[in-house]
Amino acid sequence: MAETTERAVPPKGFRSAEQGWPALHRIPHPPHRLPLLGDVIGSSRSTPVQDSVRLARRLGPIFRRNAFGREFVFTWGARLVADLADESRFAKHVGLGVANLRPVAGDGLFTAYNHEPNWQLAHDVLAPGFSREAMAAYHPMMLGVAARLTEHWDRAAADGRWVDVPGDMTKLTLETIARTGFGHDFGSFERARPHPFVTSMVGTLSHAQRLNNVPPPLAPLLLRRAGRRNAADIARLEHIVDEVVRRRRADGHAEGDLLDRMLETAHPVTGERLSPENVRRQVITFLVAGHETTSGALSFALHYLSLHPDVADRARAEVDRVWGDTDTPAYEQIARLRHVRRVLDESLRLWPTAPAYSREATEDTVLADEHPMRRGAWTLVLTSMLHRDPEVWGADAERFDPDRFDPRAVRSRPPHTYKPFGTGARACIGRQFALHEATLVLGLLLRRYDLRADPAYHLRVTERLTFMPRGLRLRPARRRAPLPDAPGGAAGDGARPVGEERRTAG
């Protein structure tokens, strides 16, 4: 087993910062702290991360907040975050928001504690499912799901209607992970309302977020009705996943996908297999994490492309050049969309859909030679502020600029300053899957449509442990491109909609 499973188990349960930070008094906190309530003045229960970003600008690269007597330490300075990336002294910490998901995800890859053996077992068994060969096999299925999206957007374009971007991206990414990972079709694009899996998933994520904002002793009383709804949501998620697994077992044939690996593959060294209960937890983890963050990343990217037509034109020209006249883009062609990928990277910089991650000390140590920490002490790394640090990203860090991810610009920055997928051994196992899917979809949409923004829209961001733009809608308009025998290239006679001959590719 990996080193992380052999370490002594750190102290369990929530540890308020004064238990693990001997020099806590040196870390600044907001003014006007109230007895019992803490730093609640000016805060919002619905946007705690965005509130913390605003505080970070005032309080500096490390600060603390108190909520109902519980003390939290936040870090975002580049030097501090780089030191926290040291795997010999720090590891993933399952913080409150993530721990609140354990009733549904248990010891799945995302929610497992470091000392629980199943996360390493699952990681080793499932890692080959994200190899280059596996990704190439998923590519045609991704194209098939994208075609269902473009059929939906084609109808909207023909009628001059707005499209619900977060809603459609959620349908797309749920169907993609369900098809590629588990051979299942939720029929999202054929439904007038979200699939019950999505409704229950949003409910559990929102409930986990809400638990952070209620004094623990009062939670059973104040959230009694919400707790019952959450229990029903968990039961529905488990029922849906159990049915997916049951059908696979009944079919008795191998798809070679993630579900097959969970059911049939033994650990290459120990021979261990995932238990039926852990299979359920891993499936839920992948279905939730495999689509929620990617749908947000795509939604933010489409928002910025609609606001920056010069960036969209440059990315679109790259797609046309790289893909040429092929009916469908090949797997290898997606990696050549370098500017499209930079658009995605820059969107994830400004709005990392997983906006924070936690690290805990695995031994008594001193953070960045300045802040002593006892073993088990932890901190929340505020990714969304790390990505806006003017000392790293410049005085214009709030500006959308994909050229920040030009290779020369990337090489000029210190390491560990861009962390949309977490860090270390517990970083997102599916990051290459998500990046390939998102780059492919952006390329398909740019090639097929002009994206027209709603001039009345102002970006508002919903938090439910992840970031998602709220109420974002766009009006897609089919592009016109010259036929080979129409040198003039004017729309109308001698022109056709881009992608018309590529219906299967979307």
C-alpha cells in the first residue's frame, strides 16, 4: 500500500484552529468579532467562499475566520501554498464541507480519510481507466453525447431562443461520465426537467454547504426538515446507482469501463477487490464529481467567450485550422487545440469550480518557516484567491486573458500557483478526462455557433461546494461557411451552416 496509508492516524473529528496552531494570535482575523457568533458581520450563508475571497484581499495571504466558536485558518499566498504541497509533511484534509458528504459517498476517492485503505485501493485499480488508451476509447462516446447537445442547440438557434448554459452543460457532462464510465444513459436531453439524480445531487451538495453555516448543537433542530430531505436525496442516489450496478451484473458482459474495473479488477499487488458497498460509493463519487465541476468549467468558459468575441474568433480559427474538413475530430486533434485549452485554463483560474481544498500536517512542522503547526492541524487553501494573487498574476489578475497560459508565461511563474484540481496524491484522478471532454466540447461549439451574450446579464456565482454561474443564458447562432465551390464565401447562396455535414460529431 502507499505511504499515506501507513502513517499514524491523525486526530479525528473537527479540530478548531486553536488546537493545532500554537501561534494563532499572529494570524489576522476580521474586525468586529462577536461573542459566540464569531465573524458573521457582513457575511452571507449562501456565498461563504466569495466572502472569504473578499476578506483575503484585506487580511493578507493567511487569515482566520470564526463561525460559532469554530476557528478556521485560510491560506492563499503562493509561498505558503507551495510549502503545503510538500507531501512529506502535509496530506489531504477532509474538511467540513467534504466530510458532510460522507453519508452518501463514504470512503469514496473524494471523501475518504487518508488512513482509510479503500481510497488507495480504488485509486490503483481505477487509474488505468484514465490512461491515454482508455481516453481514446472514451472519445467516440464523448462525441455522441455532444451531438445530442448540438441537436438541442440547433433547434434553439433555428427558433432564436436562449439556451440555459449551466443546465445544458450539466446534462452534457452527466451523460458523458455515465456513458463512458458506466455504460448508462440517463436520457437527460429528452427530459423537460433535470434527471432525479441531478436533483438529488444538488440537494446533497447544498445540504453539505448549509451544515457549515449552522451551529453544530442546533443543526438537528434547525435543519430537521432539511435533514429529512437530505436523507431522501441520499436514498434516491443510492437506488439509482444500485440499479446501474445491478443491470451491469445482470448483463454479464464486460464494457471495459470504470464500472467493470470496480467489479472485476483486483489490485495488481495485493489482489484485493472493492467491496459492493465501496463500489456504490465510488460510482456516486464519479457521477457527482465527474460532471458537476466540468459543467461549471464549461459554463464559465462559454460566458467569457461570449463576452470576448476576439478571443472566440481566435479560438474558432484554431479549431477550423486543426480539424480541417474531417467529419469528426480525432482523439489526437483535441490536444492540438492549444488556444481553446488556454481559454479553459483561464476560466478555471478565475473561477475554479472546486474553489478550495484542505491540507493537514502529518507531523509537527512550521509552515513556510513562519507558522508552527501541530500534527493534525489543517488549513483551507483558497484556490480562488491563489489564482488572483497580483504578485503571481499581475496587477490585472481580475482580467480574463488566456495568454497567461502561453508556455513561456507558464514557465515564468512559480510552481504550485495554479491548482484547479487540488494537489498531491489526492489530486483529482479524472483531471485529464475532464480537460479532454471540456476542450472537445468547446471546440465543437465554437465551430458550429456564434455565441451571443445576454446584454442584461451580470455574472452571479452559486456556491454548493462547487462554483456555477447562476442564470447564465446565451443565444447560439449557426455559423455560415463557404462551400468549396463558392469562392466568394458570402452567407446565403453558395454557403452552408458549419457542421451540417458533421451531424454525428455535433
